[in-house]
Amino acid sequence: MSFEFEKERLPGKLQWKHIISIKLKPFLCFLKSVLIYYILLTNFLEPYKWLHNIFVTIINGVNSVLQISENDPGLSLLLVHLNANIKAVFNDPRSMFVTTTVREYLFDGVRFCINPNGIAKAICNQIKESGSKTIRELNDGSLAFSFFNHKNGSGHDVYEVHTGKGDASRVLEIQKLDDSHNLQVWLNNTDGETSMCNQINGTDASSYPPFRQRGDSMYIFSADICRSVQLFYQSDIQYQGIPGFRYSIGENFINDIGPEHDNECFCVDKLANVIKRKNGCLYAGALDLTTCLGE
């Protein structure tokens, strides 16, 4: 898979002239698009606003809809009619790829389901009702797919954090999220007690408690994956002459999930048609975020 940049849209004197066709492995494509957009925002926003019109070629939204259908019985039934209505649902696609701007791909949205009728309209309605955070309805009734629109702007989560009074080592430690001490995302213990998976530990990673000691570990809470993450001391560093400690996640952060690691509460078993173990846990390197991100 590749990103194809239209040469005539690139300013000749910027480093973009070196980025005409970038060949990437599929799992790197999304990361590259994020990097491109970050560069645009941080380096060229003024006075080069027109650079938001840089185009990329990506897989058409049909792929996302097919993934949603795996866990939506209602949509699965309608998809038997998809071939006959694919033009109406996906704007008469000419191939499995679509060319769009980086801004549309990440934030504004790639539009589809524009004025559908009949079965196509029923398919679009079912897609809309699936609850996917990456697909939203626009003012004109069409749908739009984007990776980050639901993350753009001010957050809606309300955090209650420790002030550090009486114990400076707990400053900014999350006490409550949306007025709750725990999550209701992962499985709880069989006795009804809150599992370790649903516990909220540490800060939100915007800052960290002071007075860290070499060798200490600490937690941060990542709302993007709905879980607390333990960080381990890695080494001493210096940043512009200021000494500090470098921390990183454990080497087996995603690999060590299952009953043998006492964290089977992460095994929500919500994904259909995927390779998984008999106990519902995914294999090493994967985490089912269905209950975190929405069905």
C-alpha cells in the first residue's frame, strides 16, 4: 500500500518535494498519515493553510463497514444486498481505494451514504445506528468516516484529581472519572468486586508526581484504551542539560493478557470471526477494545 502525493500541490522549496510516493507496510500507513498532519499543524499552519489540501490514497470506507458488520447482526443481514447497492452507499467507487485529503481522512471525514434510496438507505441507517465513534452523521444526512474527529476539540470526560495536599507524591493522581472511582468497561470479578482492569491508577500523563526515585515504577491512565498502564524506570537521561529519568511500558504490555497473568478481565470476548483462544482472550499482541471504543 502507498500514499500518493499530487506533485503539483506540493510547494517546491519545502521538504515535501522529497515525498512524492511513500511505500509503506499497511500497519505503518496510519502512523504516517498522523505524522503528516502533525507536521502540517506544527510547521506550516501559517501562512500555508492551503497545505491542508494535500491528498492521500487510502482504502475505501467499505472496509470499515465490513468490520462493523461482523459484530452487528442487523447490518450483517443487510450486507447480502451490498454488492447491488455499493454505488449508492459508497458514491460509485471506481476501485477499493479512495483519494482524499489528510484533513478529511483524520478529522473532517470522508463522506459516503449521500442521498441513498431503498435498500441502500436501510444499509446506511444501520451503519449510523451501529454506534461507531469513527462514523458520524453530517448536517445533510450523509455519513462521514474519520479517525480522530471524535477526539478533536475539548474532552468530555470530567476528572477529579488529588491536589497533593498532605502527600505530594499523589499530586494530580486521578481520584474519579465522571464521578466514578472505577471504570465499567472491562469484566469485573465473579464476586462482583471491581477487577484490576477497571481500576483507575495514576495521572492522565500530562504531568507526573515529583520526587521520583531511581528504580520506581508508576502508573498513568490512558483514556484512549480505557486502562491504566504501568511505567517502569529505564535509565537516567539528560534533556537540554536537565537530569531526569526515562520510563517505558513493560516489554510484554499487550502480550501478557489472560488467566495465566491474572488479568483475564481484559478478555471481553466481543469480536466475532477473529482467531482467539477458547477462553475468549485474543492471542499475544492484541487487545479487544470493543467495550472501550463502542460496538
